[in-house]
Amino acid sequence: MEKKLNLEEYSNLKIGQVIDCTSHKGIIYRGKIIKKKKNPEAIYLENVKIIEDKDGLTNNSKVYEIVSFRKDQILSIQIIQSPTENQNQKQFEVELNQNQNQNQNENQNKNQNQNQNRYHRNRNYGRSRGRQYNDHKQEEIESNWDICVESFDKMGLKEGLSRGIYGYWYEEPSIIQQKGIQPIIEGRDVIGQAQPGTGKTTTFAIGVLQKIERNYLTQALILAPTRELASQIGLVVEGLSEYMDVKSYVCIGGTDVEKDKEMLRKGQNIIVGTPRRVIHMIIDEHLKTENIKMLIMDEADELLSRGFKDQIYQIFQELPKDVQVLLFSATIPR
């Protein structure tokens, strides 16, 4: 029998705690709390891995950088570890990532500044500050786009977006960002294929935010195959647009439909969602599609195969014919 999350149990959660979050589908996620919000009530976890899936199996191979959970998505919470007074942030991150980073060079991490930002992962950073990517070298990239912009400052981005990028602890663009952001801004259809951790999500998020106009209309639709990935993308968009007059909303299954309807009525510039819930909102005419000028599919290989094919086709039928299409994935079906 499902029990609702105890309000006191939720309110006692603290930044830095490692927790196990059980969803209403019985999936257990483990991660460290990096942020709490009151309205709507939500927690944000980093370095999240699946401890137990709905079939009772463990899957530690896939790690999500950041995942957000609204309170109504959580069945129960168990605190696994809390930082002590004498335990600084760097030591806590090393303990959290022991299982997933055993092969990484811990000696270099020990020499880094102990006060580095909480978003830093335990990897060898080329600089003492900034996000790290599992990046490719320039000569390893196959592209039919010759322009490579090696600095965010040279991309001509809006001031608020630039502030969001640096506020999110990005200093230099990864290779896919150097190659991929400009064609998005120029309105080209883009296929971006790169391995996880190379900055694909940030690539299309920056391109989309640069093109969003200041009004109440929905202009971009971002699709993801899972609720967890959609929530993660939503968090990235929210973080990058912190200093912009842009409204975004995550529209996924397993959440309150009435709340989705209310938020869509208020007007959202960017919708991030899973196909089934997005179709639901379109059919019921809560999500207006006539002004959508960008369709983005993350993990496009999954969206274009499996059971999503008919849903994606249905969504395409509702969009303007000249919609800009962006596909991003580690593998792209031919």
C-alpha cells in the first residue's frame, strides 16, 4: 500500500545529504541533495544512480548528473549519509563518488582547492574552475559545419544567457558546443551525435534560449524518452535561464494533470516533456502548438525506435511545417 511522503520527513532534509528516493513506480534513486525549493516543493540531486529498478534489479552503469523530483513524485525517502561538521565538501564528494569513479586519478583531486564549487565532479579538470566534459579532440569530430566558436563570449549570446552560463560554472564550450550552438541559432536543422558527458544537453539548451522571444507563447518543445531525463533537462534550462525573462515547464507523466493544465494556461516559452503527456496536453488543447518553432529530441535513438514512433509522428502532425528540428543522442539510427 502506497504511503504519502511525510511532510516533516521532507522538511528535515538538508543540503549535502545522500538519500535514497523511491518513486511511485518503485524505482529507487540515490544521490546528494544540492538544492531544495518550496514552490513547488522539489529537491534536486546530483550524481544520481538507480539503486533498484521496478523489477528489483540494480543498475549502477548509468549516472545522471542532476535530477529533480517534485514532492508528489516521491513515495518515500531514506537518508543514507549526512556530512559532519569536520567533513569538507571535497571529501564528501569523494566518498559519494567512490563506486562510480574508482579508476579516476584521486591524487590530482586531493591537490585541488577544497572550496571548489559543489558541482565539480571527481575528474581531472583542465582548469581549476569550470564544468568538465568527457570531450573529444577537434580532429575527432565529423561535421559538415565548418564554423567553430571556441568561446562563449564570441557567440553573440544575450546578456542574461551569458550570465546564466557562467553562473552555472561553465567557462569554455566543449567541442560539440563550439560546433553545435551556432547552427541552432541560425535556424538550421541539427543532428548532434556524441557520447554522454560531452555537453549535448547544454548545447541545445543554449541554442534554444538564445532564440526564444520575450512573450507568453510556447516556442520550443523538448522531448525525452524518460521522466527522469526530462526533469534533468528542465533543471538545466531553468539554471541557464535564471537571468532571462523566459518561462519553462516540465510536463511528464506520473504528476498532477490539473497542475500541468494550470501552468500551461499561464504561458510557457519552453516545454520539456515525455511524448505521452505532451500528446495529452495537445489533444486537450492546453498546449498550443501553432507558435512552436523548435522541436528538440534528446536521446533521439530511443524516441525514434521502441514504442515512441507513433507518438512522435502524432506530435509532428500538430507542429508547423517549418519547425526547426534538433536531434541529439549518443547513437543515431539510420
